[in-house]
Amino acid sequence: MNEKNEQQKKKKWDIAVPHTYFIIFMILILCAVLTYILPAGAYDRVENEAGRMIVVADSFHQVESNPISLMDFLKAVPSGLEAQAALIFFVFVCGGTFGIFDETNALNVGINKIAHRLNGKETLMIIAITTIFSILGATMAFDPQVIMFIPLGVALARRCGYDAITGIAMVLGGVYVGFSCGALNPYTTAVAQGIAGIPLFSGLGFRVVWQIVTLIFTCAYIIRYAKKVKVTPSASYCYELELSEKEAHEKAQESFTTKLSVRQILVILVLFGGLGCVVYGSLKLSWGTTDMAAAFFGMGILAGIIGGLGGNKICTSWIKGAKTMVFGALAIGLGRAILIVLENGMIMDTIVSGLSSLLQMLPSSLISLGMLIANVVINFFVPSGSGQATLVMPFMAAIASLTGVTMQTAIVAFQGGEGFSNAVIPTSSTTNACLGAGNVGYEKWIRFAMPMFLIQLAICAVFTIIASVIGL
């Protein structure tokens, strides 16, 4: 009765958040309109020693206006899907593969047994998983590899009495903490420091301390939410989803007393062996998303055969799993459409130039914080770590030189603004893919993620100020 009253009270005060696709479409319309308002412009670009095309500071110049026509606007969406095709198909293949694994029931039995052993130690589990993925994010970036661990995180969280958001947060939240602080991140720290002309991975100790402090607050936030959901399930931001999954959860509970069969043990070995191969291939063999998708496809077929599903069952299970990824997969392409509109309308560089001019107008004491906020804004349109680094770091480096801000401080501001905001912007391909893998809508996720992001941003602002004061 209390839970029912709590749910009614919650609905009364809930603020409706628009659907992800609606949000992105409204942003697309705004960007198209801006191509008729803002002057078109461009920066000169040159290839640096690492072979990356970077902008030349102070080279901004106006070019012929190219406002987006109705047909160009409509073509932006399929063009975005085409540009992100490799990642989109990787997401579908991941979903299909986990659909096969789920059908064998091996994961349900295995995860239930793990949850049973973790009884009373759930808080330690959250800390351990978040910390492990934070380390992976700091040293390997781990994007988009993180996507394939979301279904496991969600399943484990549910078995421990939590919800899907908790499972996503343990994995994705941990990765973003490590990725953002970037002690040894090859895609943001290394690229940004290379462009700024300072030794690679210098300031390592500072970034490690920053990561530890941020990780502590992030874990505390996730644990607080998870405990609240466990005590009052209706407090979950995805309560309706958890109700729909309740029947499957109750069925899985029966597996507590079921021993793993030989087939199921072999299926689990295929899963973890395959995940290990994918991680190794992406780190040591330069695998891209197509290579990882191929490995996952093979894992699914092998698991289905070993699990004794038969040809027809393998196919129907794969399709069922792939269907769960439609939301996240399409959101990836829609998000990319925004950048296509801005680039084709020749106003992306105009926006960057405007932000750069605003930064130079700030008092010297606020320059570093201005850089942080500017990178949050730019990441909304360019949600790519290395891509944003090549776009903004030449300006950040030039502004830092003119105002006395150290290069390391400028890079900290870039990393924090670009990294942490990935958890809340609707244009992040990784976040959308992970939400799709966990079957959680953006409108549900943002209610959890926004306070977490603001906490992380505040911590980053403090460390940005510290970096400026100590002359990092």
C-alpha cells in the first residue's frame, strides 16, 4: 500500500521528459534554422606530425553562405545513419548475440549464483565494478567496447535487487570517470597534449588524484540511488520497465537451485573467452567496430550450437536480441545528423569561433572555468574525444598562452568538459548504444545522470581551479 501511494505521489510530481528522438529532432531543426542566421565560416586546417588534421588558430574567415534546404535537412538523418553504420551494426550484432546467450539460460543461472554469493555485499560489488571500469576508461578509453558489458551489468544489478539504471551506471559511469580524467587516455589526453606541445601523459599524478576523488563521489551517488531502489522499487526512474521485466526476473530466481549443465558451462566460457578476444583485438590488433562485430557474431553462433538451440532457434533468438537495440542504434545515427547539418551549413566553425571570442573576453581568473563550460557546449555537437581535441585544442592552447593559463590547465578543462558531459548529451553514440543495450530510455536515464554529471562537473571545476593556482 505504501509503495502504491509512493508511486502515485511520484507520478504527481514527475516532470515529463520528451522522447530522445523528439529532443534530437528539435535540435536538428534549430541547427538548420541557425544556418540561415549565423554567418558561414571556416578555419584553415593542417596535418600535424601524428597525421591528424587540426585547425589553425586565428585563421577563421567567412565563406559563402550555405543554408540547409528542406531536402538537405531530410537527408541529414539517413546520412547520419550511413556515417555511423559500422557502430550501428556492431550494436545490433551485440544485441543479437546476447539474445542467443540469454536463450541458453546459461547467463541467468550463472548471474543468479553470483548474486547469491554477493548477498549482503552488494555495495562492495558496485564499488568494485565501477572502479574496474574506471581504470579501463583511464588507460584504454574503452569506447565502444563498454557497450558489450552493459547487458551483464544490468542482469547482475537486477539479481541484486536493483534496476537497469544501476547496472548501466556501474559500467558506463565508471568508464566515463576514467575516460574524463584520462590519466593514460590515448584518445583525449595524448591527442590534446600532442597538439599543445607538452610531454605525453605529463601531469599523471594530478589526474590520478582527480580520478580517485571523482570516483568516490560517483560510487557514493550510485550506491545511494541503488539502495533507495532496493528499499522502494517504485523509486526507480525506470520502474515501468522493471515491472515488465518482473516475470522474467521471477523465473530467473528459480535458477538459484539449478546447477550449471556442461553445455551452460561451455557457453559461459565462450562468452568470456570471446570478450577477452574482443578486448585484446581492439587494444593490440587495432580492431575496429567491424572486427569486433564479426567476433561477436561468431560468438553467438558458437554459443547457440554448444547450447543445443538448433538452427531455427538461433535465428529467432538473434532477431529477438537485435530488436532490443533498435532505440540505441537509431539514436546513434540521429545524433550524428546534427553534426552533418552544422558542417554542411558551414556554421560549426562559426560556433567554435564565437565561443573562443567569448573566452577571451572573460577575466583571467575565470578563463579556465570558461574553457570547461565551452567544451561542454562543443561536445554536444562534436561528441568525439579525439575529434573535439583536434577542433578546440589549438584555440585553447592559444588562449592559454595569451592569458597565462598553463597548457595542462587548458587540457584538464577540455577533458572534463568533453568527457563527463557524454553521460547526459542525447548526441553521444556510446551513451545511446548503452541505453539501448539496457533497454532504458534517455528520458529515464537523464533523471539519474544529470545530478551525477553536475557533481562531477563541480569536482572538475575545483580541480581546474587548483591546476590554475598551482601552475600545473
